[in-house]
Amino acid sequence: MQTLTTEATQLPTLTHTRNPGMALDLDWVAGVQANTSAIERRAGTIGGRRSVKKDFQAAWLLKAISLIDLTTLSGDDTEGRVKRLCAKARQPVAPWMLEKLGLPGLTTGAVCVYHEMVATAVRAVEGSNIPVAAVSTGFPAGLSPFRLRIAEIGESVRAGAQEIDIVISRRHVLTGNWQALYDEMREMRAACGDAHVKAILATGELATLRNVARASLVCMMAGADFIKTSTGKEGVNATLPVTLTMIRAIRDYQDRTGIKVGYKPAGGISKAKDALLYMALMKDELGHPWLQPDLFRFGASSLLGDIERQLEHHLTGHYSAANRHAMG
């Protein structure tokens, strides 16, 4: 087990060149298409083509923990809840299990909170090397005045957030105003400074996979370090067809520029078996580097509890009640 999981404790610090972006290439954007039936057919095969069992499954699940942005984004968030979230991020699985699995230092990839809770989270993870991510720019709708969205990014960075999850203006995608989307994303990227920026596309509100592909490409051209599916607040969040569309855009961008861009599916990923499907798809399409936390994250909360249950079953042969693996 230990030889299978030695990389699971790698820190999420970027080990490659950040995405500097490029000039907007409207010809490239216009040429992007998405064959929906082919994408859905390919996504539908992943569960039957990739399966890991026993020690290998446990190793993949430990890796999945290191890829989680452990998240709380509720209107009733309190400092106490955020502190418990951060404690769970620092110790995501019962110590006795991690000792048996050979990874006593395992943590999640990050914690993700609203701006108001950034300072609390930064204090709670101090000394752990776990970055704090802040959702910003009028999350989740992204409809507040633009100057306030930019100011919000700056406030979160000054409060200690090392990653900023911004939301794009969906109307720019739906009306095909790629220049406006590019300019918006470029200014948001600049406002983040040294903080890494994840562009949330809210794919469930973009109408077509072609729109998803084009929006992904424009955000990368504008300098997004990650592209992310959803806020978690839409009616439809992360799906395998959307994931396939976005990661193929990432591959095309790397082929053209040589720059690696990360990917974050978010919303609705709550079961360990689902995490394994996403990881298998990433490995198939983009290769091993995209199974590291500097290039792949899950935006999730309840996912961690199910993974912990599966690991306990692996070690003991018994499933425990879900309430024994609470967030904190």
C-alpha cells in the first residue's frame, strides 16, 4: 500500500509555469466544435472500462482525498463551522486508519470558503501547508457591479487566500461576446496577483457543450490557472460529458501553448465511486500529471465522508454509519 500512495501527500503548490495567458484568438474560438453525441457516448463508457479493486482502490481513494477542496459555502456558515472544516482538512481520515495505510500526514488539497471566513480559515490551517481558496466576484451569480467584483478579489487576497475561485458572466457566453469574457477574465486574473485563479464556468447554465468548450478556451487564453465546472448552486453541476469537453479544451490549449491548466469539477460529486470515475477519465485523457493537486481538484464536502467509509471497509471488512464520518 505504501508504495502505491507515496505521492498522495504531495503539496498542491504549482510545480510548473503558471498560465500567463495569450492574446484572444477569435479564429481559434470560432473553430471549436463539440460533437455532443460522441462526447456523451465516450463519457458513458468510462465506468465499464476502468475499475480498481482492493489495495489499488484504497490507493486511488487516498489520492482523491489529496485532491479535495474541502468546501463550506452556506449562508449559515459560522467561525466554528469553518474551524471544524479546517480541522477535518488537516486530519481527513481517522488517525488509526492513516497509520495502517501508511500515510499519517495526508491532508486535503485545500479548504474553500466565502470571503468573510478567509481570515478564520487561514488561522485554522496555519502551519499545515493547506491553501485557503475563496469564492469571489459575486459568487454564485456573478452579477454584482464589476468594480465590486474586482475589489472583492483584492480583499480576499489581502486576507490570505492563496486561490481565488471566480465566476464568469454567463451572458457573455450565451451571446457569444468572447471579447467581453476575455477582458473580464483578464482583469480578474490581474487582480489575483500571486494567488492562483480558478474560473468557474457554471456549465449547467451555458446551454451547449460547444459553449462550454469555447468558454473554457477563452478563460485559458485570459490566464485562468484552473477551469472549474460549477458553483455547486446550479440545477446541473459537474457531469462526465462536461468534464470530457473541458479537459479536451485543456489538452488543446497545452498542445498550442505548452502550458498546463488545471481542472476542477464541483457540485454533485458525493460518492467515492464517482470520484474514481473522474480520476480515471483524467488519467485517460490528460495523463498522470493531472492526478496531482496542482492540476486537479474536486470541489466537494460530503465526498470525503464516503471515501472515509470505503477506506474503513477496506481495512475492517465492515461499513460504518455515515454519521461516524461527519465533516467535523
